[in-house]
Amino acid sequence: MPANWISRGTVLVQLGRHHFAFFRGYLDGLDLRQLSERYIETNAAQAGATDLRVAKSLLGWIVDQLTVAARRTGNAAGARVIRMAPEKLAARQEGASPDLDEFREERDPHQMFSERELLELFEQEYGATDPGAQRRFKRNKRLRERQAAVLNQLEALVQADPHLDDGVAGWLDPAIANRLVAARIITLRDLVDTIEAHGFRWYTKVPRIGIKAAGYIVEWLMLPETADALGVTLSIRSIQPRMQILPASVPALPRRPGIVPIEQFEVPQALSGATGSNRAERSSLSARNDLEAINVWLSRRKPGSHTLRAYRKEAERFLLWSVLEARTALSSLTVEDCIAYRDFLWRLGRETDEQWKQHFRIAQADWIGPRGIDRFSSRWRPFESALSESSQRTALVILQGMMQWLCDQNYLHNNPFKAMPHLAARNEGMDITRALTLEDWSVVKRYLRSMQKDQRYYRLRFVLALAYSTGCRLSELAALHRRDLITFVRAGEQDAQWELAVLGKGGKTRRVQLNRLIVAEIESYFQTRGYRTFADAPPDAPLIASVPRDKQAVRVETPLSSGRIYKVLKTFFEDVANEIQAEDPARAAKFGRVSTHWLRHTFATHGIHAGMGLETIRDLLGHRSLTTTSIYITTEKDKRSREVEKLEALGSLD
């Protein structure tokens, strides 16, 4: 935890009663050295040689602590009063004459004098009265009394423990607290809820708060005294990245009914599918019910892969709908039930609550939750918004494939989705509306040339060139390493050519030939990272690396994650949109929608424009099932490597 968070009186308030005694003596005008020697136990005080600078520093620290304590109670006025120097009040108090009422009480307790006689007597003794001085004296007296009252109040509350309803401004560093409040995290309860909702990366929901500050906040919340006072315990998913969590370290989640993740879903025995009406005989699966069968189907996918997450999401939604809404076991669903689920996906998020109630039992608000919530949070929901038409089609295709696989294993007798023939084949065509035109690409290159030539520029330039020239998916780009660059020689030639071994969907590898310009971009990019050539880099060096924080560092071997690559490119295209907003609003709006996948489509459309064959483009994109790349005969590789050179003229970023 940063030391300045404590020195500035935040996170931990450490005032004791001796500090209050010291401060009261200061307000009474006593000498700081004597106060320090009397109330503060230091080596210097014991030696009788207390430094005035030390005493003044201590005074400043106490004032800061008292200010934070006052702010924690919501007493902003009290915080200002505490910081008022006593000499500003005492100086005017000494030179002021007594109040007229006090003078009457002292000289005329029995009220024998008239008002005029009393004034004449007062002027004879003190001279003409100064109304301004009287007002200043009264004000200073009130402020001094207010100081004492606030001090008494804080002394009673300063040892109080934090509570969930306390404001973050009273417990956290002011700069951090202001950013939390701006993100509508007002109280400690809001803070804990946000951390639990979004997991380890909760700080990404708060602008200008990074992983370091977030770690300090979580560290404070995990302190035994803080956790006991708040009555909360952060889950392991809130304090560690998902990739670092070992299965053995995660406590088993209790199963319960309701709309919860599939790992926690408790299926009623009657709807478990153990005796489903569509169950087949002699199943090759040992699964006893539908949930176990779904888990076997999911286990076929690579752990942590995008495909596994996509398949789990759709199976999870379907199982929850089947049990909770349709009240039917998944292995008992009919064709009519599958049609009803299709309608459910279409209506969700598009109808009013009254319209929704006419068709479904469970409110649609129970199905839809905020975006980016950790799946084990109580705020998690299976949907984040209404699904687009393409998302609905994708969901139904995945479910059709799942049900067909269960039929192939003799777990189900038939596949009810087969009665919906328009879902039998997925459309693998490229959406040319989500691609950059040649003129769009010229705008990109023009803006790129105007950027500052630093390490981030060279990395961005390389990522653009690599994505444009290869058509790789985002996950494929992030997984590339130096060892994936492979050299070969064309038949009848002597010059070495380069290609990438790309691990694509389904764990299948394809070879993507590289033209001369992209090889030059790779060479230039590795030189900015400190290598003489990219051939000198170690095999495990990432092809796309993060920019080092230490400017003295030369070689950085930390790979850039797929999420970070997406953000880098998305930010770049948004900057391009802002640059051309005034001169070309329509094109700016298009650039505002551009994502990394657009570069994949752009590769295909520009390849067609350059004269590349459709079969070559299909194979380079990985749209055809490939067993191994060794089946490529040399002449076929030569043909493809020559065709990718047709993109050189269009792909140059200079």
C-alpha cells in the first residue's frame, strides 16, 4: 500500500488520544516543543532535544488525519474549521472589547442603569464601540467553540471501523476516491459490489484507475480488521486473474436452482433428463442426465478457447430455458419446443414487459444483465442485450450441432432441430459491408504517416500490416511467435521465402505465405525491439510484443494479449474517425464501427480486387478443414505464395 495514502490521512487513520491532547494544546497556543515532549514518545523527546521541524511535521500530519476523519462523517464544514490556525482567531480575540451584554452583567447585574447610561459608562472605560470588532470577536468565539465541538466528536469516532455505507472519500486516497465517485462508486458497498461483479479486472470499469491502484484497494479490503468490520470476504476470482487460478484453489460452488451459471445450476430430478422421452438406448456416453451429457460435449473443446466459451454460453442458455421456462427436460424437447426457443431468442429484449408476459413466465429482466459481469457474480445473467439476427442464427446452429452429436452417441433418439432446415448449414461467406475499401485503406495509411514515430507507432504499423496481409483472426495474431515463421524455397528458385504456421480453429494448422513487404515489416519491427534481424530472436519471442515500461529495456518478450490488440486497433480507428469527422462524416462513422475482424474481411476483398483466386483466399483464411499442411504439394504452395504477392502494391503502408 502506498505510504502517501497513509501520510495523507487516507485508508488508515491512526490517531490516538495523545494526538488529540497534542492538538488541543496547539489550539490553546502552547509551545509545540513542549507539547511534543509531553504527549509524543520519540527518541528525541526522551533526550530533551525535540526538533521544532519534527513537531510541525507531526502537527501537519494530525491536521490531515483529522480532516479525513471529518470528511468520513460527511462533515465538510467541520473539516474546514479544524484546519483554521488558532493565531488567526486568538489575535482578534485579544484586541476586542467585551460584549455589551457581558459588560452589563459585570457592572449592572441588577439593571439599575438605563441603556444610554450604560453606553456612556462603556465608552468612558473602553472608548467608542467598533461594531466590526464586535462582530469579529463573536465570530471567532463561535469558531473556537466549533473547533472544540468537532474535535470532541472526532475523538469519539476516529477509532470507528469502516462500514459498507461509508463514502469511499473517507477511506481512500482523494485522487482515487474522486475517480471512483465519477464512476458512480460512492460507498464502500458500491466498491465491494463492483469488485465482486467484475472480478479481478474490475478496475477497467473505472477510468484512470490501473491494476496497481486496484491491487492496493483490494489489499486494504482483505486486511483482517477491514474484512471483519465490513463483514465481507472477497472471492478468489476477485483477487486473482482467471488464468492464474488453479482448480484446486477454487472452493466448490454450491449448486442451486434459478438463473445461474451452468457450473452452479441444480436441475430438479424430474427435469434432469434421466428418463427423458427422447433418450435412446445403448448410449456410448456414461452420462446419467442432460447436464452430464452437455459437459461431455463441451469437454471435447480446448480448455480456455473462444470456441469452448461460445459453445458453453449457448448450451447454458438453452438448458436454463428448457428447465426454468419450458419446464421440460432437454432430452424431452420436441420440434415445437425448439421453435418456441427460436421465438424466445427473437423476442428477448425487443418487447415491453406487458407483451412479454403474454408469452413467457419468467420476466425478461431476469434473463438480461449488465455487460462485463463476472460469471460467478450474483449480478450475472445469461444475456446482455437483445441478440442480433446473426447471433440468433449462430446460437441455433451451435445447438443443432450439439443435439446431433448427442444423437450420434445414441444419447438422444432424434434431433428436433433437424425440422428447421434453414439452420442446416452455416453461412461462411464474407460480409463485404464490414471491410475497408481501397480508398478507406488510403485514409488509414495517410493518418498512420502523421503519427509520432515511437515504439507504439511501430508496433501499430506492424499489427496493421500483419492483419491486412495474412487475414488472421485476432486470437491467431496474439498466439504467433518467432518459431511460427518458416522459410521455404520455391521450385526452380534459389531465394528463400517466408510463411507463417498459424494454429486456427479446431487446433488445425495452416500455412500463410508472406509477401515481400510484410517480411520487411517484420524485419523492421524486430529491429525496433533490439534485434539485428528477426532471425536472431529466440523461438519463443512473441511476434507482437507489449511496449516496455522501462525505457532502458531493449528486448521485450511479453506477448500482447488478444484483448489488448483489439483495444489498440479499435482506438486507432476511432482516432482516424475523429480526424476526418469534419471533412467526411459518413466515412468517419464507418471507421467508428471498424473492429479487428474488418481487417480479415479487407484481406479477402482486396485479394479479390488484386486478382487472387477464391480458392487461395479461402485456404489462407482457414475456411476449409485442413488435417495437416504437409499435404500441400510444392506446386500448390508455389501458386499460393505467388498470388499473395499481388497484395504488395495495395498493402504498402508507406
